[in-house]
Amino acid sequence: MSAYADRLEALAREAADRCTGCGKCFEVCPTAREAGLDITGAKERVTELSALTRDGAPAADGLQKWLSACDGSARCSDACPEGINVRQWVTIAKLKATEAARPLEENAKLAANRFRHMAQSVRLLASMQLPSETLKKILAPAEKRTADVLFYTGCNVLRTPHIVLNAMDILDALELDFDVVGGTAHCCGVYQFQEGDLATYERMGHRTFQRFGQSGASKVLTWCPTCTKNFGELEEDVEAPSFDLGHISEFLFANLDALKKRFKSNQPKRRIVIHEHKGIGATLESIRSLMAAVPNVEVVELPQDSGFSYGCGGQAAKFKDREAAIHRALAEGAVAAGADTIVTMYHSCHRSLAGAEAVYPIKVVNFTDVLAEALGRGGHPDYYRLYKEGGAMDEAVSAARKFLQSNGVKVEESSVQSLTADIFNETGLAGGREAFAQAFTALARET
């Protein structure tokens, strides 16, 4: 067992030692209910969790169902009267249970397959939407950077890269010395950890975290909620970093006064509803405050199922019906409340809701779109939204043709089929997939 694994074990044991077995964490778990688990068995499930932590025995059936259902909502941690980070504890317990249930070789193969598929999709979508000089800038090694601030994008936001460009514009407006770093070479290792391949996780996620420190940056601003959760709960508690780690929305809120001085007063009038997710620090509260500060923006409060998961997709995608209901209720509620815009918090949520304009009379933008525009910047095309709307693809195809050539990437027909499935099989709102598939298949046949 490695020193890193030993420390994870210690974190879990500390949680088990503090646990009184009250079961409140299980009682509030939204996915335990969704999976059909009996809430009256709360104390039994927590007892099993402690036993797995202390004895390393295979997870009992009831506990395994709970661990498998977990989507990281953090409702458990909020409910714990002892102040235990139950989400962290459950995450480590899931790793232990997975390691015990399957051979390491199988875990490694499953993780590698998931990572490979994600990496191929991210690479192609980024190459279709970003010029080569920008992509090279993002993908350069973290340890070779020299700026005081690192903006860490993670991997999957590069499917919707206009968000990254917006964030860079906002940081530029604040006149910061910063570098942007991300892509699959700087992955947080979530697939490896989830599939019980801890050795590869250490070489990937743990190594990425160490590379941040080697850059000499004093502050690392994260974007991805999964990266924020993993690094905050699986790295900071294992090895105290030399830098401050936090989500970019919290950093921007801390600099709200500086942003306000730079906001342009002639902003379009908007009535917005924020697609809300709890569970990642103060991101929701920060984004609410940021949006409320933008001139001519009215934030419309709407009851939401914001505690079901910390972000759309990911582990929450196991409950597609629940996610679909959340998306429909949000869009329909926003329209009924007279809102004209849905504002997304994260990239996965943006992918899920970007196609809402094909179904409902409402616009969908990311919070960075609103901030960048208020600063007189932004305006980067959201090509992913064009894909999801399912209408005319001329603009998207023309841009993709140019960017693919710039990046030296050729799109194959088989890749278009895979990409179409990735884009349109995700839970969310969208137009028809045929427009995207036909337009980009034609692009693939050009060369």
C-alpha cells in the first residue's frame, strides 16, 4: 500500500471513529431514496459503512446499493451532527468496495476505457471549436507555468470551450497575472478513482495536483465541480498544498467590487433563472451574487431540486428520469415565471440545457457569458448550443472546418457517429440529432 493510500485509509478511519451511528446522513440521501432503499434502515447502513472502513470486508448488499447510488450531493455531510465529511468518507469507501469486488486488472481496464473515450471526445470537440494557438496554450504542462494564478479548466469543459474563453476574458479584465491549464494531460483522475484503479489515479490525479505546486502559483482557480470536489476532498486533506485552491466563481465573488467598477451600464435587460446545484463550496451563493450585481439583470427565484446532485451528468446520470424531470421543471418554471434566460453554473449543466431553445421560448447562457458581456468582452460563439438546437449547422460546420485544419485534425465518419451519441444521449433538452449528424458527416466526407 502506498503512502497516499495509507492516508486515505486514515481519513476514512477518522470518520468512522467520530461516527455515532445516528444514520442522519442516510436519511437525507436523495439517491438512496431514488434507488429504492429503505430509509428506516439508516442506522444499519451506517454500521455497515463503519465495518467496511475498519475491517475491509466486502460491502454488504444494502451498503453496496447505497455506495453505488451515491452521486456526491453532499446532503449527507450537511446533515451530520458530528461535522464529518460523509461524502469524502463514502467516496473512499466506494473505492475500497470496488477494489474488493473486482480484480485490479479489470478495474484498470474499465478506467482506461472510460478515460480513452472521454479523451477522444474532448480532443475532437475542442479541435472543432478552438484555434490551435489557444488549445496549445491550455494544454501546456502546468509545472512549466510561471504566473501567480493558475486557472485550471479540467478536461470536459473543453467540449464547451467558449466558457473557458469567457473566463480568460474575465480574468484579463481584472488585470491578473494568470496562466490557463487543463486538458486530459492534467486530468483529476476521477475515472480511475471511481473504478478502483488507485495506482493509476496516483499517477494521474494526484500527480496533477502536485504539478500545480511545482508551478509556483500561489492560487489555483478550478472550474470543473468534480475536479474541485476531488482535489478538495482527496488531495488537500492528504497533503497540504503550497497554494490556495478554490472555484473561480468564489474568487470572482471575492473580487466583486473590482468587477463592478468595470461593468458597463448599458447591459440588456434580462430576467434570469440560475440552474442551481448545491454541494460545491459556495459556488451557488457566489454565482447568485455575481449575477445580481450585473446591471439590468433581475434574478428570478424559482423552487428547484438543487440538492439532488452537485452537477448534471456524471454520477447523477444513473438517474436519467430524475435528471430529465429536473431539466423540464426548470425550463417550464422559468418560462412560467416570465424569465427570458436560464443561466448555467457548470459545463455539464450547460451541455444538458443548451438545447432548451429548441423546445422552449428561452435563452440558455453560462454565468461567464453574462459576466464577460458586462465587462465589454466575451461574445465567443457557443457552437455546442448550435449542435444541441438541431437547426441550421452552417455556422458550426464552417467554424469546425477552419479550426480542424488549424489543429491538424481530420474528423472521420465513425467519429461523427460516436460524437453524435455523446452529445445527444446525455440527459437534457435538445432538438433533433439528425441535423448535427448529417452536417458533420458531410464535413468528414470532404477530405
